[in-house]
Amino acid sequence: MKSLLTDQIVANDIPVRTLLGLGPRNEDVGDLRQLQLAPLRGKGGLRLWMGVGMALVAAFTMVQSMAWPIISGWLAGTLGFSLWSYRIFARLPLGDPKSPGTAEYRLCTRHALYSAAVWSTPFWLQGLTPSLDHALSMWAVALLMMLTLAIVAHSLPRACLLFIAPVSLSASAALFRAGSPSLAGVSIVAGTLLGLFCIRFGQAHVRFRRAEETLHEKTETVSLLLREFEETSADWLWQTDNNRRLIHVTPRLAYALGGTAEALEGIPLLQALSGDAWETGNFPKSLHNMAERMKRRESFSNLIVPVTIGGKPRWWELSASPRLDESGKFLGFRGVGSDVTEQHATAEQIAKMARFDNLTGLPNRLSLHEDLARALNQAIETKSRCAMLMIDLDRFKAVNDTLGHPVGDKLLAQVAARLKGMMERGMTCGRLGGDEFAVVLHNVPSANEAEELAMRIIQAISRPYVVDNHQLFVGASVGFAIGPTDGATVETLTRNADLALYKSKDKGGNVVAAYVASLHAQAEERRVMEQELRGALDRGEFELYYQPVVTAADGTLNGFEALIRWHNQKLGNVSPGRFIPLAEDSRLISPIGEWVLRTACHEAMKWPSNLKVAINVSAEQLTDPAFASVVVSALAQSGLPPQRLEIEVTESVFLRDGGGAAQLLDQLIGLGIRLSLDDFGTGYSSLGYLRKTQFSTIKVDRSFVVGAAKGSIESIAIIRAVVALADSLGMSTTAEGAETEVEVDTLRTLGCSNIQGYYYGRPMPATDVLMLFRPPEPAATAAA
């Protein structure tokens, strides 16, 4: 403020010519004349008595040296002039902002000249050569008059000069004529100095008045802004005394506090904010912090504090600074506040969204990692254990692909609810993203405890779900790692639990796998395998082998099952059991499956027309909407009749998608393609799907074949039941994995329609298949 005021004063310096009214007649002087005339307002009486008093003093000094008529004449003229001047100026609006003041200013200068003429006369009342005593006494009176005028009319230096200059010259001339040239010079110097003083004093007066007006305008502006702030803003102003008690309570602050300004005046600020907690002293931490800052007389800004208004919790944002007087004495605090309850709720919601999953309400990845960090630190400090369980849902993708994401989201919410219901003290479950969940265990006694919980989680998640009238089945694969044994950091323990999860997925799902060090090598092997698998089709590394399927009754060949083989330069021969699950996980199964379909159809066209070809189709392929068009295209390009193509699916297909696969299979059946249900009875019951889908063949798993050959009552009963079921539904049965004559005879006895296994032939390349159909060479040719 001081700097601004100094700048303003410098800017308000007035040139002497303008101050004295010597500039051009059309010069714009603004409010200068009002500022100069304002000090004269109300001082007419003072000027009158000053003139009368000085005239009487002058007359008294002349009594001894001059005749009364001369003295009386001058005195009467002087008193008359003073009274006349008083009356004229009494009627003038001196310093009125509504008046330009030019006329009054000029009138002042004229009256100054008149006055100068009146007070220059006494020096010469004794004649042209006055006595030195008379000249000195008159100069003393005139000098006193000039000083008084300079003080009373300092804002009008022109009027002062027009009085001082003539009077000083007249005094100097009288003193010179009286025989004292030195005193005459002194008179001139005194008059000059007094004139300069009037000019500087006039400039200072104008500067000061303009600075004062500027400061007043700023004060008025601040007051106006504060009033507007109070009237239009949602915020409010507040003040306290040096005892931190509210003072000058504004209506808006009173309304915000739920009281009246009178009732709140003098109440401690902390009491007004804390409500009922004032009696108990149990204040929130942020209120304590604010109170401590005020106690230390520290400024604070944007401090969020909880307050209680009318028994309801609110959130306020407060800022304040200490107030000090000119001497630095502490007067209290002045600040501003606003209600930010809604913004605080929004901020809390945003913070919650950053730490919790919106769909399930479970802690998200960030929260889980923070909880795992706490569990690890505790385990390291107390030399105990913690665990990280990674959970991935089996068969969930098909739900999203066939029934849509809304159904998938509802299913995830139900899974989350089951997980949350299993949590006990020291357990935290959360969602990592997609269909992946995790559980953090604090203070785990042993790895067995973590494995038992994982098994219970699989059992709970594997129970059927009902979503939008769809009965859905999903499973869960769980991998876990124990900290700090399997990892002393969050990143390491999480990565190792993830490796264990991959291991459980590779085992087919619905199993629990613990982390072991060898999983790193397996993960690297998996990474390399996936990298090689992505280019295998382009490099032509796949080949189809064909295994014969014969009629059980007479061993007649009726078709082949196409089986894929992969030979890689880096990895060598890779088992389908290893790369097929990887192809499904990496979304490579669809292009590979299409290649198998087209290649098998093309090769089958080289066989006798009574032979069929069977190909295996994964659930991932059946979730592809374009799969039916791919089958039609393969048949069209190869020329293979649809009746010679048999598509094999496992019963798990129907558990993954809620009905989409069944609709696609019905489309294929409508084209005349045969449909085979593989591995029947090894998983969930598919009786409902046998009724709804027109399968042509049911395949019996090798495990039942081996059991029946060994006389297992259960296996024999299952095969008989499957055969009876197939016969009643007009289907054939194919028994897989028959390797011995005993197994073949058992299958024939039990009534199986077809048999497939090493007993009749191992899988063979396409060239060997063609050799079976080549006519035998003549005996002569053979002999030659």
C-alpha cells in the first residue's frame, strides 16, 4: 500500500505554472482549483478577524508618530475592505466539486491584490521619506500578516504571492527611503523566501489531497467490493478479536452458522464451528490444526475443516490472516470462508473411484497393492507370512461374447459378492481388472492355509449363477505365492502369484497352483512358444495327421479324425496339449482352426466318397460369429459334401456361453454337417444339450474304455447308459482309445457303434492315408 501511495504522489506533482494559473487559458486542470479552494471553506471568519486584528495592531503602532485623521482613515478603509471581502466570500461555494472553481480562483487573486494595496499603504502614510522606526514597525506587522496569510491560504500560492510581492516591495522601498538599504534587502529576501515557501507548500497540499482522495477512492472501492462479495458470493467474511472470539458477524456468516449475528457476537470461533463437540473437547484433527495456527498467530489458506451446523456435519474451507495495528499489536484474525460440502463429497467420490472398482465395489489394483505392501512389511517385521492369491475366472469370456457385456458385468458383481462374503479378519479381496480378482492374506500360518482358502474360493465361484434368466456356469483358477519367501516386494510377489495362476490355467482350470521357482523357466518357455506360434502358420509348420475310425461290428473303415501336429525349428515337435491352450489364450485358435478346417476338407476330397472326416472345434472358435461362414467357404472351395464333415465339440462348450454355441451348431446341422459330442460324461452333465441339439455321434472317453476292459462296474454301467441313450435318440457312439483286443471285444459286447484307437491305427500323415486307398500292384510287377 505504501508503494502504491508513493507512486500516486509522484504522479500527482503539479507544475508551478499550472499551480499558479499561468498556463494556457484552455488548460485542463481537472479538480485542481477545487483542491486549492477547499481549505478556505469555513475560514471566512478567521480571515476577517485576522485582518481586523492586524489593522488594529498597525494603527496602534502609528499612534505616536502620526495624526489621528490619517490613521483613522486608513483603519476605516482597511476594516471596510475586510468586512466587504468577508461578505463576498461567505456566499461562494469554495471547493464545491460541482463547481469548476475558476471564477472563485480568480476572485481570490483579485482580492489578494486589493489586500496588498491596502497593506502597502501604511508604509507611506508619513510621506515619501518615512522614519526608520515607522518603516520597521509597519514591516513587522506586514510580515506577520504575510506569514498568517501563507498559513491560512497556503493552498493558493498565487494569491499569497500577489499579496506578498507588493507588500514586500513597498516595505523594501520604505526601508530604503528611511536610510536602511540593508534592511530593504532583507525585506526583499524574506518576501522571496516566503513566496517560494508558499509555492512548495501549495504543491505539497495538492499532492497530499490527491493522494488522500485516491486512498479514499480505493477504500470505497474495497468496501464496495466487500459489500458486493457479501451480497453475491457464496462465501462469507469473518473476524475475530485477539481472544479468537467472533466480532462484526455478517448476516451471511450468521446464516451459515445457523444463528443470528447478535447471538454469535463474542462467541469463540472454535465453539461456533464444533457444535456439540465443544463441550466434550473431542474435535476433529483439522479443527485442532486450525486452532493451533490461530494460537501461534499464523496465516492459513484453503484449510478444509469439518463443522457441525444444526447437528449436521458440513465441510468448510477457511482462509485467514492476523490483523495488526500500526504499532504491530495483534488485533485478531480476518478471513473468508465457504461451504464446500458438495465439493468435498465429490472429491471423496473421486478418491473412492481411484481406489475402488466401480462395478463390484471391491478394492482395485492400487488398493490391493497398498494392502499387500502393508502385509509384506508386517510379515518382514514380525517374521511371519502373508499371501497373494490371484483368481481368474474360467469360461467367462464366452459369456461376454455371446450374451453381451451387461450380463457379464452382472455375473462379475455376483462373483464379487461371493468373494466378499468369504472374507474374514486379515483378508482383503479386490478386482484387478476384467475377470481377474485377488485376495491378500495377512499373517498366514502356512501355505496350506492359503491353499485351503483357494479351494473354498473355487467351490464358491463354481456354483451356478442366474443372470437375466440365464443359468451360467463359470469356474476359477487360483495361483498363490507366499511372502516374503516367494517375494519380498509387492511387484515380485504379485508376479510370482501370476505365474502360479498361469500354471493352474495350464492344468485346465478349476485347480489351485502354488508358486515354485521353476515357473519362471516355464513362463519363459511359454513366452517363446507363443512368439513362435504367432508365425507358425506363415512358416507352414503345422501338419494334419489322421486317425482311422472303424465300424465296431466288422472293423470296416468309415472315416478319420483330423489331428493337428506342430513341428518348430526351435522347439521341435510340440504336443497339441501344450500349444492348443496357448493358442486359445493368445487368440490364435481361430486362424489355426480355420487352417485345419480347410486343409482337412481338401484332403478328404482325395478319399473314397464314403469316408468322413472329423475335426475338433474349440469353444473359442464357436464364439466367433464368422465361424459358420468359414465352414461354408471351406466346403465350397474343397467341394466336400457337408454330410462327409463331422465337427467334434466338448460338452464344456455349452457351459461357456449360455446358449450361443448351441444356436451356431444348429446352423451347421441345418447345412447337413454331422455333429459329434466329445468326452461325454467326463465333465458336467450334457443331457439337456443332447435333447436340444441334434448330435449324430456321442464319443466315449478312453478312461471309461480302459475301466470297462478291466471289469470296472462303474465304467461298464456308464458305457451301457451312453449306448442306450444314443440308441434312443437315434445317435451312434464312438469309443476312443481302444488299444488292445480285450478293449475292442468289450466295446463290441457293450454295443458301441464305432471304435477309434491304436488297435486299428495310429494317427498318420495325409500321404500315408492315400497309400491305404492305392490298389495293390500286380503279382508280376511285384515279383519283378
